[in-house]
Amino acid sequence: MWVARMGRTTEKATSQSTISSTTTSQTETAEQKFLKNVDLQSWEILLVGPDHKLTTSIDEATTLATVGAFQMNKNIVPAFEELEAAAQAAGYPLVIVSAYRSVAYQEKILNAAIQQKMASGMTYDEALADAKQTMTEPGYSEHHTGLALDVVDQSWYTNYSPELLHSNFGQTDGGKWLAANVAQYGFIIRYPEGKMAITKIDYEPWHIRYVGKENAEYMVKNNLTLEEFVEQVSKVQQK
């Protein structure tokens, strides 16, 4: 009797293992299929950053739309408005701090940051290096694309300390809600914690970037930055 039960137990375990293996295989196949169908030339996953200069100019008249006092790529407006409505309903109304920036404006704010740091005693090289931890040089900023937004919730905007755009925002309820929900609307936290070696930018819990809903959900599920996602897609498509 014991042997018979053991046989049935072994058979059941083998069956469960087969089902688990099949499910895993199907999941991997689905992910591989998804990656093979990603369009690396799509505007949604345009890669811009410290190692990737924007190589195409943005036609502001035809590409941008105005939302409040800010401009963003017109294609992302519906998604942002949905995110904004969800945040409002959750009790974390969003405040846009920055959106589209021209190359000329990026140069202006970078120079201002450098001058401020030099006034505190840094040399020019030290000030530039320090500023580049949270800012990019003109031509290398995602804000040039109109696909990136700096946002915080109203509570932080009203009571922030010590700076408006500070990593502490990520520890607030509003910051946590943003990180947990942006992917549903096609956005990612572009510069996540612990990924500076890849992005070359410090953790920025306020900086969201539109990449498309499916892409965003895949990146969040697999803990990928945009750089890692593009690299993974490239490898799969080269096979």
C-alpha cells in the first residue's frame, strides 16, 4: 500500500513538474515574441541620455502640445491625463515641475547650476561633474524629446525639504504611488534607484518617461532601465 501511494505521489509530482515546465516555456515564448516585435525605431523608445545624444531635431510646432504651463509630445498627452486623473483619485494630485526643454534652455539651466555650485566653493570642473549627477549636457537630455516629465505630488510640492527635486520624494506616499502605478499608463521611472552605473544619472523618483504601456509594464516586471530594455530587444532580434 505504501509503495502504491508513493507511485501515485511520484506520478503527481512529475505531472506538476511537467505543467510548471510547460507554463514557464510558454511564458518565455511569449516574452521572446514580444521582444521580437518591438520596433527599435519607434518614437516611444527613443534612447537619449548621457551616452546617447539626440540626433534628430524636434519640430516644436508639429510635435508638441501645451498642457497647463508646459509643453510635451502631443502623443503622450492622453496617457498623462489618465495618469493625472488616477493620481488625483488616489489622493496624490500631480504637479508638473518640468517637461519639454529645448537644447538652448538646457544649456541655460546647466550653466546656472554650475555657477551656483561654484559660488559654494567648487571649481568649474567639480561643479560640472556634480551638476551632471542629476542633469545632462545640452543635446543629451530626455527633456529635449518631449517624452519626459518631472512631476511630484501636491503635498511634496507644498512642503518639500530640502529641495523640490530630491530623492526623498521617492520615500513619500506620493512618490511610492507614482513608482507603483506609472507603468499602467505607459510611463517608467526613468532613473531608478541602484541603476546609475547604467543610466549615468542618479536616482530621480520624479522623472517619468513615456515608453508605451506594453514596454513600460515589461520593463517594470523585469526591473529594466530603458538602456537595458533596448539592449535586450537588440540581442533577441539579432538571433
